[in-house]
Amino acid sequence: MSSDGLIFPRPWTCAGQLLGQLLVEKGVTHRSFDGRADSMRGAVYVKRLRDAGWPIDTELVAGSNRFEKVRYGIYRLGDITIGTAEEEFVAACGLSREGVLP
């Protein structure tokens, strides 16, 4: 359980990897999440984390690709307490990415 009483997802799941990424990075995009979890379904996991009570903010920013101007979302974790539980969760997410955990 988090320092704020929220339940962590399992660290080896896509939702767990996304939360781990949100806890350490200033902002997460679909592309950066895909690089970590090999999944382009970041919005689904953002919704699941929000449904579980995690405060995730979305900012739409302008960008462009080779063909047109686009807008994409950057996800950021809202105000939460970062304590020992969160640090241990981030470590577990890292171990999972390395194949040490399931």
C-alpha cells in the first residue's frame, strides 16, 4: 500500500510499469511508455490507475511528425507522498523489467 493509502498494481504488469515510470519521470508519453512496457495502450493503463485512485494529470502538447502537426498527451502524477513504499515499488518495477521478478 502506498504512503497515501493507494494500492499498488503488480510491478510486472503494464499498469505497474506505467506507475513506476510516473513515480520517477517528470512526464510520460505513449512513446516512452511503449519503450518500457512494449505496449502502445498507455491510455488504458492510465484509466485503470485513475480508477484505482491514483491522481494522474494529462497535458496535451503540440508536436509534429513527418506529415502533419499533431497533439499528444503527457501524463504526470499529481500530488502524492513519495515514501519508502513508493521507492520499494519503483525498485520492484526495475527488477521486473530485468526479469528477476515474474
